[in-house]
Amino acid sequence: MKIYLDNAATTPMAPEVIEEMTKVMKNNFGNPSSTHAFGREAKGVIEVARRKIAKLINAEPKELIFTSGGTEADNMAISCAVNDLGVTRVISSPIEHHAVGHCIEGDQPFEVDYVRLSDTGAVDLEHLEELLKKDAKTLVSLMHANNEIGTLLEVDKVSALCKKYKAYFHSDTVQTMGHYKIDVQSFGADFLTCSAHKFHGPKGIGFLYVSKELKVSPMIQGGAQERGMRGGTENITGIAGLAKALELANHEVEEHIAHVQGLKSYMLDELSKRIPEVQFHGEIEPSKSLYTVLNVCFPSFENKSMLLFLLDLEGVACSGGSACTSGASTGSHVLRGINADTNRPNARFSFSRYTTKAEIDYVLEKVEKIVLAQPVS
């Protein structure tokens, strides 16, 4: 039996998305920049998708720039803020995705401040306001939900503080777009990022939302695509798949939340009963935590470094953190950032609307077998 609980890394594509993309591949092979009928039809697919996505998030079509995914969108947001908007300081946190973290670390032409966090990864809003009082043109870059521990940002409060102190606000919404109904008007951010493969869409496609109030320049030169904002022939099939996946995700989203949150709460409760001294990283209260992610800190045992491998042998796919750093040997910067005990083994289990209770029961059985059968180290 094979159980997939690594949906924060990527999700299986929805059948409806595959069907939509297949239709486009068969019927719309033209270059969208061509002026003949084949090109116009391909361009039409893109613009219909753009309007559909814009309506779903309450944006204007011109505020969306299609990208290769969340990493490019995050990079572009920070680049635009610094190079086009005159930002001289970035306020962020030590537990951001590397798509943000690597853009602001090292020798940069701007100052960087890191907001304090609680031991669950929650932003210290008093410290954020203290930092914002400094007279500097500022970008606040804080993710909506952490991809490893699931802690949610208090978006309304952060947005209000940014407006109060006239700071720009960028939020990486890669883990939350498609899992909550996001309204960009009430969200209050100047930049938002999306990656389709996090909500049963295709890999290699996403978008950057840029408020229409901002004037920014392209990061990728070479063509007039995306209204001159991103050179390169558009990924037509990916864009169509993204629009279909977001449409499906927003349909009956409350039912999806209830289903997945129920599985997460059930697994959390069962692990607490079955594994002595088990702990959980990040917020676990539903109103403060991303319902698709559960980061578990197990008691230490002799073969703790083999935990993920042993689970994989039992047919259970999960992770120790971000898939983007799975080849690194430095451990999780997120767990270090909240001063977690990194000597104990941890695993991130992440769920989707396709996950079942029977699968969770199987995983619980295998986790209990592995963790309790090992000598304590």
C-alpha cells in the first residue's frame, strides 16, 4: 500500500485539470503572439483563464502576471519593490520560504530587519510595528502560512500596520491560494504569489498579483508577452490548467476545509494517544493553523535519522520540511527559526481533499510501529 501525505510539496493533478489541459494541447498549439487565427485562439485561452482567475480572487485581469511558479513570483515581487518602487528596507522573518529568504540575505542594496516570532512561528505584531516606525521606504514580506509548520499569519493586522506606516506588503500565498477563498481587496497586500501544483494543478505555472496602483518593470526581458511584464512564449496549457484547478479548488471549499481539517485533527489526537512525549511544531489550533499541514516532533530513538526512510519503506510518503531543500544537509531553517528541538526527529504530514481516513489509519499504524519499536536514544 502506498499513501501520499506530502501534499505541501506537490499535489496530484485533478482529473478535470488533466482533461482541460489535454483539450488545449490538442486544439490550441498556436503561438499566442502570432496574429493569425491559430495565434488568436491561443491568446484567447490565456485571456479567458486570466479573467476567470481574476474573478475568483476579486482582482482585475491586468493585475495578474503569469509566471513559472511561486519561486519566480516571489523573486519578481521583491525585485520590483526594490528596483521600481524605491524600497530601501525589507522586513521579513527567519522562517520564510527560500524563494524570499535567499533574495534578501547577503550583500544587498537594502537593509533587512527580521521580525520576532513566537515558539510556534507567529509574528510578534508589536515588534513589527516597532520596526515599521523607522523612517525608510519599506517592503514587508511575510508568508500567509508557513509551508513546514502551518502557522497562519494574522493578515488583517499586518495589512493594517503596513497601511498605517505606508509600507508595501508582499505575502507568499503559495500554500494558501486554492485552500482558502482569497479576496485580494480584503487581503490588503500589494503583491501575492501563487503556484498551481499546490492545489491539484500542473507544475511550472503560477502567477504574481501586483496591485494596479503600482508601476513595475519586467524581470524577464525578451518579448512583449504579459503586457510587456514577462518575456517568453506563454505556457498556454499550464495557464489553462491553473485556471481550472483554482476554479475546482474554490468550488465547495468549505466542505474541503471541513474534510481535511477533520483528518488533521484526528491524526493529531491519535498520535497524542499512541506516542508518548509526542509534540507538534507550529500552531495547531484550527483558526491559527493551515489545515493541510501537521508537523510532528517525535521522541528521540536510536535510528531517528532514518525516520522518513523507514516510513517510505512502509509505503508512507511524507517529508521533513520543504521539498525545495530536501537535498540539503543543514536541517530545517524553519525549525531553527523557532528554536525547536532539532535533536528529535520530525515529519511533516500534509493532506489534500483526496486524502481518506483509511489512509490516516494506515499511517498511524506504521508510525506507531516504527517509533515505538526503536530503542530510545
